[in-house]
Amino acid sequence: MDFRLICRVLFLRAAWRRRDHWDAARITAHQDHALQELRRAA
């Protein structure tokens, strides 16, 4: 088994679980930021 991959998956899983409790305003802010970053990269 790839130890680094397992650690990465567990880290991401924990981050995603924290986001399960976000309210609508926090989700919207996150989406706006992600869109700005996407536009900047393009």
C-alpha cells in the first residue's frame, strides 16, 4: 500500500467532513473564491 496516498485520502476526507457543516453563506463565499482562482489561472 502507498502510505502517502492513504495519508492524503485521510487528510482530504477530514477536510471534506468539516465542510459538511458550512452554511449557505460560507458555501457561496467558497464558490466565489474558487471561481476567481479559476479565472486567474485561465
